[in-house]
Amino acid sequence: MTINRRGFVAATVAVAGSLTVTGRYAQAAEFVVKFGNDVPATHPLNLRLAEVAPKILEESGGRLELRVFPNNQLGGDTDMLSQLRSGSLEMMSLSGNILSTLTKPTSLFGVGFAFASYKQVWSALDGEMGAYLRGVIAKAGMHALDRMWDNGFRQMTSGTHPITGPDDLKGFKMRVPVSPQWVSLFKALGAAPTSINFSEAYSALQTKIVDGQENALPLIDLAKLYEVQKYCSFTNHMWDGFFTLVNGKVWAKLPPALQEILARHINAAAVREREDLVKLSQTVEDKLRKHGMVFNTTDAAAFRAQLSRSGYYKQWKENYGPEAWALLEKYSGPLG
């Protein structure tokens, strides 16, 4: 996706929570849906939302307005999830790993070193595994749209030393999202994980509360984590993506025609965002190198072996149960 200066400014305004309704739709919309997320306004997710917001308004005849609030404007992930459940926030994007604090099975795709490629990921989440997870979410009072957004394969960064294998993680203070899956993974690898919302990650790294963090390359760049981290290790230890969640009561109150318009446009935006993120990841490494980050590769087999020895896979197989684990291994292959 190529964005010139004019397009960047327009997109940023559109996702700043102040989308202007003009022309014949200047009158207040019948339904106003606030969409909160935790990624920067310049992230492909928000640029694609800015692209479809006016289309939703137009196609709904001015009845449905999407207002996007990026970059933790409405609070961190846990705050927004609380707002979503109460109905004060209508929609949000959220990692299933973080959602698992409410309903455990949604972190299924976050099992460490489960997926080796996007082909596996999208086969699973656009297929039976995704349908299973959306059913779990529905039981928790929320509606999840069919297509997930990509947040990329995650890499480990450090302010102190390169991470080449599990031994480099012993006692390492790793910032992780507020999620049992992440905490369990890094404990099993010998690290000392600390759960901190992403909105506070930069300051935690800057003040040395933690030694490192892990995220996909585009987010490392967009959040300027290179300013507080020196080393980046290609681990691909976890794929992460965002569900689009709608408060269940809000979704039920939307007329079917408006449900269809909203879902179709946002699902299509999510699919385009997946392509954007792949392209962005291909160029961002060079950009991070220019900012002074030092990169190294790792061997996934060494990390997997440590996870097996520690009982990590056995533990999560028991936690998820045989049905969910069988669905995961259908796409990932045998684990543990």
C-alpha cells in the first residue's frame, strides 16, 4: 500500500476519532459505532479502517457511522475490553491471546512455535479453527467478525544482548502482553515475563523495568521501540492477530442490512491489511537497521525442544482439551 503525504494526513484524521460527516450525511447517524484499538494511527489496520469508514456511511445511506480511535486513545487493551463488555465501546480489535484472560480457548493460535507460515495461519483461522474460536467468543457475549487482522509473526528484542537460543533468556525480564499464554511461554523458556499493556511498553523499556519485549517488526518500527532496544532476534515464536469484536447486544440491535454492510467492509479491510503487513515487513528490517538495530537468526528447533522438556505443550494440551488441541494440530502438525 503506497501512501502519499495527502493520503497519510487524511487517513490519520479519519482514524483520530473525529471523522467528519459531510454533504447529505451531515445529520447525525442513526447508529454510531466506536472502534478502539491499540496500534498507531499509521498502522495498516487503521489506514484500512479509515478507507472503509466513509464507504460504510455511504452504503448505509448515512445510517451507520464508524468512528475509529487508534493508539490506545480509549485506554489499554484490558480497559477497552472492559468498556466493550459494558457496552460503552461498541467495537475493538483484540488479540485472542489477551482475550483469553476472559475466555481461555481464544489463545489457541498463540501456542509457541505452532505455526511456521502464513499458509498454515490463514488456513486455520479462515477455516475450522477460526469458526470454533468465534463460537467460544459468542458464548462470552461478543460477536467476532469472520476475518482476523494480521499482527505478524513476533520477534524478540533486547536492550542488553542478542537472543540466540533459550539459554539467552534465563532470568531475562521480558515485557509480554497481559495474557496467560505469553506468561506461560516465556516462563517455560526460562525468562522472567512481566505483563504490561502495550501502551506502557516503551516507558517500561526506557526505564529498564524490563530488558526486552517481543512484537512483529512493523509494530517495533511504528512504536519506535528501536529507540529503547538494540538487538532483534528472528524467532517467529508466535503468530498474533486481532479479532474484530462487537458488543453482543450492540450487534443484535443493528438491523440485518447494517450488520451485513459493516461486516463485509471490515472483513474485506482485514484481508487487505494482511497483504499490507506482509509488504511492510519486507521493507521494515532495513529501516530498523538504519536506526541501529542489530539482527540475528535463531533455530526454532532449540526453542521447541526446551518447551517440550519443560512440559509446556503437555500443559496447554490439557488446558485446552482434546477437541481444541486436535483442531490446532490439524493445521500446525504434531506439537510436543
